Amino acid sequence: MTDKKINKGELRSQAWFGKADKDGFLHRSWMKNQGIPADEFDGRPVIGICNTFSELTPCNAHLRGIAERVKRGVYEKGGLPLEFPVMSLGESNLRPTAMLFRNLASMDTEESIRANPMDGVVLLVGCDKTTPALLMGAASCDLPTLVVSGGPMLSGRVHGKEVGSGTDVFRYSEAVRAGEMSLADFMDAEAGMSRSPGHCMTMGTASTMASMSEALGMAMPHNAAIPAVDSRRNVLAQEAGRRIVDLVREDIRISRILTREALENAVRVNGAIGGSTNAVVHLIAIARRLGIDFGLDDWDRLGRDIPTIVDLMPSGRFLMEDFYYAGGLPAVIRTLGNLIHQDAMTVNGRTIGENCSEAQCYSKKVIRTLDNPLTENGGIAVLRGNLAPKGAVLKPSAATPKLMQHRGRAVVFENIDHYKARIAEPDLDVDETCVLVLKNCGPKGYPGMAEVGNMGLPPKILEKGIKDMVRISDARMSGTAYGTVVLHTAPEAAAGGPLALVKDGDMIELDVAERRLHLEVSDEELSRRRDNWTPPEPPMVGGYQRLYFDHVLQADEGVDLDFLVGQRGAAVPRESH
């Protein structure tokens, strides 16, 4: 990638460990209490291993073992690995939503990198928000950086059938509400679904962001799909440890890899794999940390004609384990051919085209050809109109084709509590042609933009055997979810967006082909309603939630905090004593 080599005197860590004075004594002496020999402070690259291990984040609970493999690789290449923790974001436990804390974890990552003696960093990630959070923080520092994902769980097994993380939870939940599945069978499925270490093994947000890391060139080939318990995951981690030392010595920073071309590749790969809608806000946020002008129009332009060729839940049938055995992401990238910027560089020193030129597809059931896709137009659809002036998104590969052009009467829920109280009412005035509208679940409204956009259908609709309806909200949905669900409506209701003004009975038109989302209410009536609208109160007096409420950006801008956008670098700070 470059012929330039960094001398030990140019290493950032030497500002701590290379000084023959009081301050150097302080830095080295206290580190030696861990049994680190003196010669490991001789000017070799110091590699920070940023670990999101936590037993409260079950998808990342195995990352201690992965860290040891990374360390082995760092030592092999003559570096000094030092592991450090940052806030861990577990989608399954954090309330009100892990997304509320993505930006906080990014701050933790950024400040930990800048304040400590490291020359490069390996990001150990897994669960949904850990990947974008750490990439955002690292991007603002711009040191040599490499991503290692923890890998997906083994395929779930329940009653002799394969089940997928999240996807089958939503399916089973609807079946219980429809009276098609007993509560006992529902509860029995828990252990069978999550039966090994790793993150969700559907193409949910965790697997999507692991795929995005690889497509961006920020991770080693096959990072996306190797199962967490497969020995090859450890091999990848060890190779990553070796490679990060070379990245430091060659001074190849994150901004050299994560370019506009890399982002464009990621958008196209996302369409091909049927990736999560959450990737939209995450990639926009990462791009803005690097100062790259990249937004919703890019997502629509680049993804519009990309077919979904990976047959994985929630869009299709198979799971991440099958995906790996079929050839993984390299096989997808090779299949996409010239739809990808083949000359985009990656962290292993080769272009993405070189990495994937010999990739093989071992199952055309799992990884289909371009002329036999799962969905013809699989990229994220960006919708606009008077209901979403700054955009909304929909995932065509997970939607019902006949609902992609639809006009229906709004059934409105003012917030998630109103939805829960009202959805099961026997006298709820709703039928399958209606459009369910959920307000005040966006960045400010929830707060944190929770994954509640895929609202469960009214029981009276489920009892008819109907499994999908058009749903619109300013919320997100799990990457494991499915349905004709319009998400990320911007501006959100809590920020005074038009969604706040929708009432029961209003007619709404959805036309995905025309990228149109229209509320059939006159401008005069909307103006009158706006005059009667009251902004919500902040969720908390003081604390992080108040900081978040005051500074969070809207979905079209990546839901970052306004003061975190951009790079601040990793200049060596002043001495502490």
C-alpha cells in the first residue's frame, strides 16, 4: 500500500514509554507491575485491543478468548498488545434501547484511544451497536485500525427445525397471539434458538455490520460469517493481530481504508446480502466522522438496482452458518463483479478485488447468481414526501410485494405505550387495508430510536391468517425483523416532523417504486394541526439522556450527537504529572 515505514521514534507510544525522565519512569514502572519485561518498552508498536466483552452482552461474552488470539498475533509480529474495555452495548438487555448508548460508547472509544499510549487499535465487536460505536470513535481518532467480529452463533434448533435469531422470535410471538402456537412451545424455543456463543445468526444488524466491516475493507476476509465457535475465527483473530502491527509500521490509518469508494461498496453489498436497515444510520454516522459527504441519496442511488442474492433470514430461508459454508462474503463480492469498486484497499494490504478473485460459491441455493436473485431490487429504498421530507427507509427484500404500492387509512398510536394499550382492543377500528402509524419513537422521542417499528399486528388481523400490513414510524426495527415496514421517518414526531400531525382516518399512500410516502392532508390543515402541537418534554433532568436529547441528530444525519461529528485526531495529550 505504501513504501513508507514508521521508525520507532515516530511511534505515538514513545511519548509515554520512550522518555528517560520522571514521566517516562511513571508510565513504565506502573505498567511493569503486570510483569511486562523492560525490553517491551523498547520502541515496538503498542497495539490497543478495544474489547466490548461483557457478560451483560451475551453476544460478546466470548470476546476474552478472541482477545487472547489477537494478542498472540501482535506478539508474533513484535508488537506489545494491551487490552482495554469500553462500554458494551447488548441489544438483548439494554433499556430503553442500545441505540441510545451507541454515541456514548463511541465517545468512550475515542477518548480511550486518544488518552492512552497506543499506536494502532483492534476493535473487538459483535452485538449490533458495538461495531458502529467503535468504528465511529476510532474514525474520529484516525489511527491504524482493524475490526475483528466475534462471529455468529450456530444455527438454532427447535423441535427438529432450524430457527433464526430474532426472526423466529417475531414469528413465534405472532403465532402465539394468533392462537396458532402454545405458550409452552414458545417458552421451550428459548434455549434452542441461542445454543452457542456468538451474535445473531440471521442477517440481523450484528451480522450485517460484520459484513459491512469486511465490505469496507476494515476487517480480514471472511470476518462476516465464520461462526463464533469455529476454530477459523481464532485463526482470523490471530492474523488480525499480526496485520495491525504492519499497519502501524506502514502508517496506514483508518481514513486510508474507509473511503467513499469503500462506503459505496458497503451499500451495494448490503443490498446483495439483504442487510439490516440499521446499517443506513450507522454508515452515515461513520462517514460523517471521517468528513465524507454521504447520505440517504447515496443509499438509494447505489442500492436501487442491486439484487438480493443471499437467501438468509429474515429475507430468505438460511442462516449465517450456511452462508459461511457457501463461501461467505468473498463469494458475494466476486459475484457482484464490476458493481463493486474492485480497487478499494483493505486492511490486509490487498484490494477487495484481489481478496475475492478466487472466491468460490459452494451453494447456489444460499448465494444465488445475479440472474436468479431472491429479490430483483434488494437495496434499501429511500422514500420521501410530505410525510417524510428528510426521508424514510424500507427494506424491499423483507417486504410483501403486493403492499409495495398501497393506499390505506391511518390507525395512529401516539407512542409505544399507546400502541401496547390499544393494539389488542377488540373494538379497534382496523382492517388489513389500514396503515399502522407509530409516533414518538425516534431519536428524541423514545429516546434512542428503539427497534419497535415492526409493530405486531392486531390480533383480529392475525386471526384472519394475515401476516403483514403497511407500518410507518420514526423508529428502527431489528435487522432480524421483516414486513412492509417504513422506518426512520425524518424529521421524527418528537422534533415536530409531519408524522406528529397524523390522525386516525387520514389516508396515506405508499409507492416504493416511485419512492413516495404521501399523507393526503392539505397544507392548510397540517398548518392548523401544527399550531396545536406541543413539543415533548426531555426524558430526564440532567444526565446523559438529557445531553442526548439536546444534541442528537435526525435519522438522515446518522443519529450522531452534533458535537461528535468529524475528526479530532490522536495528537499526544499533555503529561498528567
